[in-house]
Amino acid sequence: MTITGIISAIVVGLIIGALGRMVVPGKQHLSIWLTLLLGIVAAFVGGWIASLFTTFWIFVLVVQIVVAAALVYLADGLYARRS
């Protein structure tokens, strides 16, 4: 992966994190920074999972959003339980 690929994954990850948070119903207790960090992780993981099947960009985007929503849901459950 080149440096441009990493930078674009970070930028896309920020957007994916926000979309993942909007997909999860209810009020989340996560900070915006944690949501954005989860979005960056979801962009990398979701891109890797989607690349196992196809490189069609809409499919990759949907998989990234689903992974981000799952991460936000799990992290919110852990974060809310701790508070």
C-alpha cells in the first residue's frame, strides 16, 4: 500500500466513521474522536474483507459502513457499560 492509499483510507475512514454512527440507532455515548478512529479502522478492515470478494467500489463502501456500524455498536456497548 502506498502513502496515497494510506492517506485516502484515513480520509475515507473519517467519513465511514460518521456514516457508521448514523446507521446505529439510538444515542451513542462515544466521543467524536473515538468514532472517527473506529471509522479509520473500519475503512482498512472493511476494504480488506471486501477485496476478498470483489473490488466494485459500492460493495466496498457498503462493507466498510457495515463494519463501522458494528464497531461503533460494540464500542458504545463497552463504553456505556463502563460509565
